[in-house]
Amino acid sequence: MSEHNTVLKVQDLVKYFPVKGNKRQQVRAVDGVSFHIEKGDTLGLVGESGCGKSTVARTITRIYPPTSGSIELFGQEIGGLKPRQLHPYRARMQMIFQDPYSSLNGRMTVGSIIEEPLIAHGQRDSAANMKRIRELLEQVGLEAEHAGRYPHEFSGGQRQRICIARTLILRPDLIICDEPISALDVSIQAQIVNMLKEFQQQMGLTYLFIAHDLSMVRYISHRVGVMYLGRIVEMCSSAGIYANPLHPYTQGLLAAVPIPDPVITRSRELALLEGDVPSPINPPSGCHFHPRCKQASDICRETAPAYREVEPGHFTACHLYNR
């Protein structure tokens, strides 16, 4: 890791939420997550629903204040900054949300929605702003004239293009994509991902890309992190994690991806995941995954495995590789 080229560095990030009516209990949504992203790279973050991926995204962007841990943007610690201190960094770090319907204000025109970040950061030249907005709308595959329309006049895919335009208007360095294609038709998903890749090449953007679709994560990401119950259990290059998944949970996720070959499908059935994700309010002792793991032993039930480098650039938290 080159500190000079590191855009985002997260160290031991923790985010707990209080449980209503019970002050002693907490939802351990993110429980000690660490990773970094180099300039121009994409880190994919995958895992089942409820594993804490979106909470990681919202804590990094300071929508949620972190419970503890470090968040560094270009070497500057932002985890403890107050809103006014954080304001200049928000222009460099933007977010694309999952739902393109609820993330747009239906009472504002598309032009006003995209211009809002510019005004918030002191750029109030209406003529210059509108020129930039019209150019950006064309870049994301819409028409310049769409600036005068309202969100309800567009399809889901078009709305997500508007959200991307709003994200790009401040020319950020880091974009956090929180499942930006999961609410879209399959035919539209590839278009959006290809557009994001083109923008990355043209503008040198850095992405944290959160998704359920493992094939799409493989396509867009340089590295992939696998989350389970608030923790990263495996991290590797995109090619490596698909060619040689080490953690039983990663193997289970990959086994669930449909493949049009019955021979391969039968050989993968043993790795299929069973059961549900445990409650983050009362996670299992030791390795959180042990109740669902067919290879679990006594040490897995008693002691949390260390997250360590098993192969060059390939990290995992599993007792199978700590012996």
C-alpha cells in the first residue's frame, strides 16, 4: 500500500446502534472493519443482506457518526470532524444511493437537484452551473433539456443516471456506490456499470462498490472484500477471490451463483450456505460464521480467528488457515 496514492483508509471501524427499550443491548452493525483503496481503483464489498455493507458506506460518509475507529480521506482523519469541519471533504467524497426513487426530491426539477451540491459549496453562478449541468446530463446518457423536468417523468434507470450526474457535479475523487444497480432492470444494470467504468477511466475516480451481484462486482472491481455480520472475512484481488476462495462463507456465496452447467452445479452443492444470518444484537461467540459452517471445530466456537495474510495479497479470517 502506497500512502501517497491511498484515497481512503479505514481502520478498526465500529458502528453500534442502541436498541430501543434496552439500554444494555446494541446492534453491532459494523464490528472492526479495516481496508484501504488506492487512487483509481475499485474495491467491491459483498455479503448477504444485513451484514453491514451499507452501514460501512454511511459511516464513511459520516451520515452515521462512527462509534470508534479511524476514517482517513487523503491522509486526513475525518471520523471525528464536526459538520463545519467536514464540509470541504464532502465535495471530494460523494455517494450513489440504492434507491433512485427515494433519493431524488420529487418537488425539484432535475436541474435544481443536480445544482444543489454546487450551491451548498458556494458555486452560485446560475449560468455557469446550468451549462455544466446540461453537459453532464448528456454525459450520463440523458438530454440537456431534461434539466427542466421532474423525477416522476423518468424511469428507474434514468433516475439513477440523474443521481450519478448529481454525484459527479462536484468532481469528487471518491464515489461510494451503495448497491446502485440492485433496484434496476437487468437490461439496464450493465449500462450503468459500463458508464461508471468509463467515468473512472476518464476522471481517475476511485470507487467503493457495494453490491449483491457477485458477477457484477467481479466485472467492475480490482479487489473484493467479503463481509459477514459486521466483519470482513476475506479480501483479495477480484480474479483471486473467484479462482481461489478460502473462507467457507465466500465459497458458499460463490456456490450460490447460478452456472448453466449441471456437472459444475452438483460439485458445488456441498458448499451451499444453510441457515440465516444471526442477529447482530447477539452475535455468536468465536467465529461469527461457525453456526453455519460445515468445517467448524471447537476453536471456531470459542475464539475469533485472526484476520491475516494467508497468501500474497490474500487475507482471510478463518481458523483453517491459522493452524
